[in-house]
Amino acid sequence: MNLNEALEMAVRTDPGLLRPHNEDAVFGDAALGLAILADGMGGYNAGEVASGMATALLAGSLIGTLDDREPQQIDAAGVRVAHRQLRDRIDDANAEIYFAGQNQPKFAGMGTTLVVAWFYDNLLTVAHIGDSRLYRLRGNRFDRLTRDHSLLQEQLDSGIISAEEARFSLSKNLVTRALGVDLAVEPEIRDFSVEPGDVYLLCSDGLTDMADDLEIGLALRELRENPAGAADELVQMANDGGGRDNVSVVVVKVRGDFPARAGWWRKLVSRFE
């Protein structure tokens, strides 16, 4: 089964009820096995610029610059090709956003969170920066696969505050890592096995600030066979909860296996050249 048959993706973004602009940006392409979500930050419309740049740059460069390498392969240094490719392309995007902020005063200090989900060879490689998240529903088990790069997460990890106190914390949206803010940034990159029936959710904090994991997991369980319906329901849930921020989601349903076959990557890429 090819990626387009094995994966079903639904992409949604909404400004919410209070914000005049949408500073989130999303991308999803089942045929490429690629989903990207970014939540911008900065004055004026700088956040919108940063997230848009991140999403466009990565969507355009991750696939097209692999040459004859395949993402599942291990290179001579013992590093998975997908990991090296993500790190290199994220470095490039970070530099472009950083220097755009340096060279244009109205964009000074702009940045964005980032979560990338790359599916290939019955695997998922995830890269993330900041507090946008990736979740997985497998059977009835709902797990968060990313850990926020935020002051709040550090306070939780150190035991300074409890999970209940965290729900009402004033430091909820203070990230400790963001794309484009500094000249160098370190994405967190991990691999996960993928099974038919899995449902994956990429989301911005516009959802997770308005609904807890229990509510989000319940919505995905009820609509696991309907990614588009689940995406619509999650956006509505955020807005029903107050809609204080932009909200973006990508819901990915795994319909079947997608093992790598000889030359599969070149055949896939050639369709987009």
C-alpha cells in the first residue's frame, strides 16, 4: 500500500474567537507522508510571517533535497537519513526566519513553534520545537508523544507546581525554545513505530489551552474513522471553550501498512518534480 492509500489526513486552522489574525500555519500531504504545524509569535503580523515561512520552507525542502537517499536509511555516520534531513532543513529555516527578523525592524524578535510528523516505511519521525504537540491514539490508549519546551513544563518536571495548578498558570505560554528567535536552535527528534488503526494529532496550544487531554482523547476515540470530522470537532471544542487563541490541527488516520520497497522514494518524488 502506498502512502496516499495508507494515510488519511485532515488539516484545519481557525483564528478563534478573539484574535484578529491567524498566526498559525499548517501543511499536510498524505502522498508525501508529511504533516507540519507552526504557531507564530511576535508583534504586528510577525508571528504570521514566521509560521508561514517555517511551514513553506520545510514543506518545500524536506522532500526535494534528499537526492538519492531514502529517509529510512542509515548514513555512514550511523544517523537515520530522516533525522539528518530534518535537522539540516530546520537549521536552514531557522536561519532564514532569524535573519528576516534582524533585517526588517517590524519583524524583530519573531519566532514560531514547530512540530513535524514524517511517515515512511511503517515509521514516524517527529521533530518539534516549543509547545505545539503531537498525540497518538492506539486502541483506547491516548498518549502525548512530544514534551513541551516551555517554562510550565520545566515547573511541572521539577515539582514546583502540580498538574492541576498548571491548568491555571500565568506562564502557560512561555516557551523556552522557538524557531527563528536565536541563530541556533535544537529540535527534539524521535522515531515511533506506526500500526494500522493509529490516529495521530498535531495541534497548536490554541486547542490544548482550551481542552484537556481527556476531552481531546475522547473526541478522537469517537471519530477515529473520520479524520475530517475529528478535526472539525477539535476546532469547535477549542472555540466552545473560549477560543482565546488561534487553533490548528492535523489529524492523521493510518489505514494500512506502508513498508518501503526498492526505489520507492524516487518514484514518489518524481510525481512532484
